[in-house]
Amino acid sequence: MDDGRRPNAYESVFFMTDSLLAQCRWPALDSVYTAALRSAVEFVLAETTPLGIIATGTIIRGQANPASDIDLYVIHDAPYRRRVQRFFGGVPTEIFINPPHAVRAYFPDEHHSGRRLTAHMLATGFVVLDRDAAVEQLRAESRAWLDRPDTYSAPDAERARYAAASSLEDGADITRIDPTAAALILAGAVTRGLEHWIRSQGQPLPRAKELVASVGAMDPELRRLVEQFVNAASPAERLDFAHRIGDRTLQTRGFFEWDSGRDPMPYPTE
């Protein structure tokens, strides 16, 4: 535009978006996903001025299935965070918008919980836009966090074991009375037991959809028990497999003696 007049606000946003799009790099994807990714990036550029955009997920890694989505991690310098879920060209997309200081706060919290989601997205994703040194700094920090050994303290392990064992006991209590509710409770107990077992092996937690595969890679027999639990022919059989999984992952089938220790709860100050 060169007509001698000052651009209005809409035109300024349009040309800023166009300028930033020209700086973007694009991964090699099928045309449907390429179009969806570009539309998602255009949406991001219309909503904020990013320091960087990183695309990640199974689609970006070339492992797409019909239920896959695109994950976009957006780093900006505004003092807010935001999460958006939208369809672009029919492709589900999750967008995570965060300032650098928020990202750095996620690293230790997620490391402690065993779920290193942010570090994994930043470290393994494809950098679509990089306008600031903070982008590569955060990616370097994310790789360093992924390299750290998992920290699963004895108190944390016992709390997790207690929660899983309590659910297992609850499911057992009502298997004959309400087998439907029992099945839901037992499924949660088995999941918690598997997560505790993985962390007790010194491994961080995988994503939920990779939990069974990760267990199978480490202990094929345990995976077989999980498959038998899921495909049980009766409530009694399901409970039996849940107990056998508990024996293997929790070393218990329910109540066990435990003391959390004193957890300080200071009186509120006036």
C-alpha cells in the first residue's frame, strides 16, 4: 500500500500478520494438515504478537491417525496465559499461549509431578516462528529438564500408592452391589497403580494414551494383566485382575498402614 495515507488499525494488523507469516517456516505435511497449520498460525498472529510459535504433536511428527490434533505452543511477552481449542480446516488444534516466565514455572512443577508436557512440546516440536532469543533459550532449558532424572520422593510414592490402593478397595467393596460403578472405580485404581509403578521404576509418566504401551515395553506380563482386566468377562473376573495388578504395582490389594507425617498448616495471619 503506497497511497500516501496512514493505515488504519485493521490494515496495520493485516500487514503485521502478513509480515510475520513471511517469517514462518513450515514442516512437510499432507496438504490438509499444512492448510490447517497455516490457518491456526494466522489465528494466533491475529490474537497476539508472538516471540515464537512451535508446532508439535503426532501430526507434526508424521504419526497422524484419525483422532490426532495439532498442538501449537506460542510464546509471547504479554502478562497472561491462554489456552484455545479450535478446528482449522476440520483439524482439531490446541493452542497454548504463555509468556516466558510462566513456561519456566511449569518446568519444575511438571518435573515434580512426572508429567513433563511443556518440556516435551518445546524440545521436540518444529519451530514455525522464532523472533526472539527467548525461544531457543526456553527450548534449551526444556531439553535440560528432560535430561534430568525423575524425582519421585518416598513420601510422594506412598501418597500415590495410598490413593491407588484406596480406590482398589472401594471398587472391591461394591463389585457385587454396583458392578458398573465398581468398574469405573477399578479402572481409576489400575491407572493410578500403573502410573505409580512407572515412576517407581525411575521413569517419568507418559501421556495417558501411551501409558499401556509404555508398561508393555517395560513389563509384557503386566500389560497382559491390564488387557485381561479391560476384557474381563464378569465383574468378579475384573476384580480378580485388578487385584493381581495391584499385587504387582502396589504390593497391596487395599488398606495398609500409613502415616503422612505432619504437614504444616500455619494459622492465617490477620
